[in-house]
Amino acid sequence: MRKSVAALGLVLSLPFWLPKVVIRLRVWIFARVNGDNAIEIPGPLVPVEHFKEVYSHPAADGRSKGAGLSDLFWYWLAPGPQVHQEHLEPGERYDEVAALTRRILAVPTGRVENLTTRCVNRILDELPADEVTTVRLRDVMMPVWAEFYYELVFGEPCPTDARRLIVDNADDVVTALKCCGIRHMDRRDRLTKYLLDRVKNGDVKHDLPPSLSIEEQAYYLQGAFFNTAVVQMSEAMTHLFLVLAQHRDVQQRAVSNLDDDRYLDRVVDETLRQFPLFGIAHRITSGDIDVDGTTTIAKGSVLCFNYPEFQATGFDHPDEFDPERWAALSAKDVNYIPFGIAANRPCPAWRLAPITMRVAARETLRRYAMYSSVSHTRSIPHRGPCLLVRRSSQRSVHLRLSAMRGRDRIEDVGRSVLQLVLGTYMVADARRLRLTERYFDTHDLQGCPVGHGAR
């Protein structure tokens, strides 16, 4: 009898401890990927006060060659990780690609706001007309950013079939990244073929880098805009909507004056501080780095910059969601780098992203009140379950929120085990394939075949 009671107690307690244990196990597995040459920052060798100094150092400029973690990212981002802007090594090819990305994103604020408004309302119009609708926020937001970035690239509204290809690709990439599913290369290949045809037909409204082959140009568009941009913006909006749904006072204040850009900007800043889009950003050192005259980081070291830990230090009550802290703070004076550091490969959407997030939040709040009772972690593997309640509705959502909470706790048990199993498999498979090592065995840092000179 006692054994039966103990077993029942163990089963009932699983949602409260198993996911946390599995997360620690996954972190331990990923930390082992780089072996002994990985340096965690902040950490014993580089304390938090020197985080920005090392991050922005000219020698912290390597990206893919020489890091075991690169094999894993290339595995997730295939096809075309060798021309993905974030994974190119420094040099002429990176400079050329980065300059093009900046040009495509250099859109006047008014046009950005108008385009975001159109894309958001088009997708919201497709939601059910019910008073209360249960959604997964990431699934709602992906079509928005698929249409947004399609129009930036091609200069025309996004057709339904193209939107489906982009969403299928982005969803497959991020699901694999979260270790919630294996890769489905057929979904990615369909988008590659579509982009390849558009590039060949001259449909891209921008001059693509001539140093890239036609295939590489398609890979560049797929990786930068229809993978990273769509995924990251969908993740960012999921975080933003979840904090609004779970902090009723913040949502009410935002709704009371939707034209108050300053307050919405503070909510966005606090969201990106508490839930940074990057967990670990890694760089490989191309030379020795001296830290405060007391420590030397050797050439060839893999630097693993921990965004969540960095952005949780130096703030009063860092675990509290408090947009008002930004009324008296300046981002440049605190531990806050949601888009990286200007001196070292910053996110090219650093200006565009906050504007589009603000507009998307405003347009959604005009129509809906948001409620959610699920757990909120940086990785949001559950895709953000949420209730969207039309502003005109008087319905109570208490029972639905209770059911949502219970379902999330139960799903979290199975999902965390799945993440551990699939994460372990993908780490092992990426190490077996050695994508970066094999690539650089035959190509130089600029992507040119070894022994054949420049393209």
C-alpha cells in the first residue's frame, strides 16, 4: 500500500520537478559539445563587468570554424548555413552580405508601421469570429512576419502559397531548435526551390551579392529573412503577448492609451531584458584577448556569452516584470544588449524590430484582451497558449484558464522528456556529420574552394 501511495505521489509530482531536471540535463549536454576550450561568460574567467568588453573585442570575431557548437547550429539551420549571415566568418563576404541585409531593412519608419499594420490585421482577420479563441501565439505571429519580410524582399504582397512555404520552413527550424521535433528537410527544400526560381527570374527587388552563386543567393534569403527574421520576430511577439496576458495591470495601462509609444517601448524593453531571444551566443577568438590586465583568453577559445544571466545582473529585482524601471534607465548604461553590440556583428534588425513589435502589439490589443496561465520560460517550447477575448465580450475565462494551466503542466512533462531525447540525438547526429569541419576542409574562410582562389 505504501509503495502504491509513493508511486502515485511521484507521478503526481512530475510536473513540478521533472521539467527543471530535464532542462539542467539538456544544458549539461550542450555545454559538453565544445569540450574543454569553451569559456562561459559571465563566469569565473570573465566576470559580468567585463562581458561587453570581451564581446566587443576585435579578436572575438570568429563564428563557425573551430567550435563544436557550430556543427549543431549548422545542423539546425541547413540548408545553406555556410552563407547564413550570422554564421559567416569575418571578411569581404560577410561585409557584402551584411551590407545588403542593412539595405533591405533600411525602411522609413512610416512605411514600416504601415506594412506591419497591414500584415497584422490581415492575419487577425483570418482568426475565428468567436468571442473567445484559444491560440498558440507563435502560430498566429509566424504568418504575420512571413508576409512582412516577403514584401520587404520582393516588393509585393505575399501570396498565400508563398506564405505557407515560409511558415512551414520557419516552424520546422524553430521546432528543431527547441528539440521538440526532428528536422523535415522536405519542408525546407520546397522553400529553397521556390526562392531559387524567384532569384533566377530576377524577382528580388534588390541587387544580390555577385560573389554568391545563384543557389547561395537563395540560401541567403532563406536563412536571413525567411528563417531567422520570421522565427525571431515570432518568438519576440510570443514573449511580449505572454507578459501582457499574465500582467493585467501592464495590459490595462497599454490599452488605456494605445498611442503612448513610450510606455509600449518600455514594455518591449522589459520583455527583451527578461526573455532575451538569444540564450548563448558563441564566438571563436582569432587572437589572444587581455581582460583587465589580469587574464588572457587564448586564441582559438570558444566564448559562450550567456545573455539571460548577463541581463539579470545589475537590476533591482531582476525576476520581476517591471516596465517602469526603464523610465529612469538608459539601455547603454545597464546590462542590456537585446540586439548584440554594435562593435561585433549586431543584429541588423536592431532599429526595425522594436517598431514592428510596438505596432503589432497595438493592433492586436485594439481587438483583443489576452489571458494566459501557462509557464513562461525563455525557450517557450509550448508556443505560447493564450486566450484572445474580443473587446466586446463579457464572458468569464476563469474555467478556461484553469484548464489551460492543467494542460500545460501535463504537456510539460512529456515535452521535456521529448526535448531531452531529441536534443541528445541531434547533438550526436550533428557531431557525426561534422558539417563545419567538413566544409572548412574544402573551403577557406570566405567560402572559396581551397586551392582555387577567389570566385
